Amino acid sequence: MKMMGPILALVLVVGLSLNAMGATPNANAPQSGIFNLNLGGEPPTLHPVASTDVYANIVQGYVMDSLLAHDADTWVWKPRIAEKWEISKDNKTFTFNLRKNVFFHDGKPLTAEDVKFSFDAIFEPAYQAAHLRPYYEGIGKVEVVDPHTVKVTAKDTYYKNFDQIATMTIMPKHVYGDVEKSKKMTRTLIGSGPYVLEKFDRGQLIVLKKFDKWYGKDDKDWKGMYNFAGVNMRFYKEENVILERAKKGDLDYVSLRAESFVKKTEGLPWGKTVIKHKVENSAPKSYGFVGWNQRRELFQDRDVRVALAHLMNREEMNKKFRYNMADLATGPTYIKSEYASKEVSPILFDPKGATELLAKAGWKDTDKDGVLDKIVNGKKTSFKFTLIHPNKDNEKYWTMYKEDLKKSGIDMEIKYLEWNSFLKILDEGNFDAVSLAWGGGDITWDPKQIWHSASAVPGGSNFIHYKNPEVDKLIDEARQSQDEKKRKKLLNTVYEKIAYDAPYVFMFNDKFEFYANAARVEIPAETFKYGVGVDYWWMKQ
């Protein structure tokens, strides 16, 4: 599956993963059966460039394809759409020779023109792909050499230029070339990947079926993947509903939280028709957060943001809701990553320290009404804000947080929004505080998409408008460095500076992955090295 950097996420992405601990694909797996999974939410659009959420990304991972992909055992490049490739000595020119047997799902052959178009579309303003541009801005041009050869020229030394082109989603120009028309294709997705989008019923489900002309079915490199004849994707949001569907056999895979793994999956049919797993692997872990909109004057003072972090009792939340099976996040990437500075400690629950910081910032309860206040622009202002969130299962966290804030004189309103409405408000920047999560992203961390001021634009992922010139400079320098040791040092400093600024309350990194599968599904191993590896499963005969 293709991931273009971090994606707005409420669930972990299920997809292509690395082998670990001797796990190997079953090259002789039967190709049959309908696999039922739950997305967790309904994608507002499936457009391969305009979409930003994890739900669309999961669907695209089955339907779309890229030039290359990583080997599951060695992480070296393997051919996908491109059968051969060359990299110039100066690492600035990449030539890809395309297979001649690649077809889009409408039967049209894929050519070099489609590769060039897919790149150009990212920089076409009408496609609104601001979230993708940070990863491709180092590419100068993509040229068509002949129908099955493309030449890519980089304009700088961004260390991931080749990676981004190699894994770029390839779209059919004849389908998506008309920008305005294609943007209306919210329930349509045409690619050249292993599955065809057969149906998208709003509010109901997405149906995929195996693409009989996919080149990979006869390629030894991809034997043992995408073994199901079809995939049905549901949009259940409530955890209790998801668990009941799994128990009834309506879902073949469900991602579990620590709480549901411990408390809600005991007794039959768990262990018999539904098998649950607790696994460790090396995949970068997602983290949840509460982000402060720095367009709002209320959150522009660092002392205030740090105080708000001190008032979230993550230690108690971890104990009560996660059974201490998570690490307290310390900053803007996975805590065990080489890019996460070990010099940074988590901001712990400290109401007294928070009160001192708030007083330092001028917030005191002058009228003794229980709510802190301050004169702002000549007007008395109470410390009140609204937290928007799209996941009802997490409301217990915010209820606990609300009570602790109240004890310190802060009034927080909790507001649940449906996913589509939530994304709209996020894009508009019309919110005080937001609760969300970022997916684990790539093994190599590039923070530009989320943390660079250039990404604080409509449709960009820096929707809280965090801006720090020092962080910008360090990110820019790290991206251009070919020296991995130097780059890690620079990004460790980026991590430290962002953590110091406290633009989010960084919440948790799970130590384990929890999931369950239907007993009718066979799995080659409980986990691969960098993920569960659902794409390697097959149906029992």
C-alpha cells in the first residue's frame, strides 16, 4: 500500500509491511474468498490527489499502484509498474522503464504520459494537493522519453527525491486530466492496482474485486499478496458495534484498543471463531494529540500551551484506559524512532506548575467565579475554548481532561463532529483546539508536511499554523543533507524544538498492536517486522 507521508488518522493503516521473525508470504495461498474489514469512517472523497484522510488512503492502497515498492524481507526496491530503473551518479536523474503489460481498470494501457501527469497534477493548484507538495518539491520535471520510459530530474539534493517518485501514485491521465470533472468523482477510483473499485454506497460500504489483468498476479515478487477475490469495506464508527460485527462473523479483521483487548474480548466466541492478538513490531507508531490553533491569541503564549499539557493526566489515562501498555509521547514522531531525541522528557501532570505558568502569562481568577480571566485588547476575557473531535470512543479522555482543566479555572467545551464536517472545519481553520492522530508514517522522518510554516496553508497538514523560523531552517537543511548521521542530528534538534514549543499535547505511542481476525482467515504470522501484514492473509479452503 502507498502512503504519501503522514495521513489524518483515527485508525492505524493496514497494508504492505515488512517480514520479521521468519514471517514469509505464502506463495501458494489460494486466491479466493471475500475479505471483510472496517475502515472506521467513510472517506469524503477517493480522489487520489485531493483526498487527505486515512480512510481514502486504505482504499487507494488496494486500487492504485506505484513505480516501485519495497521488498518485504530486505526493504530493497522491487519492480511494480517499472520493471527497471537507473539512478545517475549525482543522484539527480532517475530513469524508469515501464512494464508493457500494465493496464488501468478501464482497460486502457498505462504509459509514460500517465506517470508525467501524476507528478504534474500534484503542483496543479486546482487539485488542492498542498499536503503532498512538500514531498515532491525537490523534483524539477518528469519527461516522457518514449511510451514506456520516463526521465525524472531532481532540482536539489532532498534525500527522499527518488523514494517519493518511486512510490508516487500513478493516475490515468484520460480519467483525471479534466481537473474540475475529476474532483467530482468522489465515489470513483480508477487505477492499475490489484483491486478494482466495484461499488461505493454512501453510508454503507465499499466493494472491491480482484483485477484479472493485474500484472502482479503472475510475478514471483508479488506471489502471496492480495489473495482475496474481493474486499468489502464497512464504515462502522462505534467500537461496540464493530466488536459485535466481528463476533457475528461480519468482519474478518478489526483493530483493537488496549481497553477492548483486555475488557471486551473475553469468552466465546473470542478464541474460537474470532482470534485476538497482541503483537510487537518495529513499525513507526501513530500518536494522538490535542492541537492548539495558533491563529487564536489564547494559544500563542508558550507558557499557556505548556500549562495545558501539564493539566492532561496522561499517566492516569494510560493506567485507566490503556492498561499502561503505551508510552507517553514526548514529541512529534514515534518515541522509539532514531529521530526522536532522547533528551526530551514527557510533560507530566502538574496542576501546581500549570497554575504558576498561567499566572505568569497573566491568567488569574480576578472575579472569583471559578474561571481564569485576563485583560486582552482592553477587554476582560475568560479562559474558555472548544475542543472538536471526530471519535466518540475517545470522549472519556476529554471528559477527564475537562474536569482537570475546570479545577484549574479553565472551561473547555467538548464538541463531537462527523468526519466530513470535522475535515471541513479543519481545512477552514475555524476551531480552537482539535483532537486527532497522525499515522506512524515512514521509517525515515520528514517533518515538513506537518511542522514547516510552508505547510500552514489551506489544505496543508499544518492546520494549527505552527510557525518557528528556526525549525523551518533546520528542516530545510536536513532535507538537503545526504549524510544520514548529520540528518538525524538535525532532526533530533527539530524534535527538541517542537517539543519545547508544545504546539500539541502529544499523547501516547502504543507499545503493542492489538487486532483480531476471523478464524476462517489464515495468516502467515501474527505480525511482520513493520506491520501486521494483512495483505498477506488468505481464506481457508
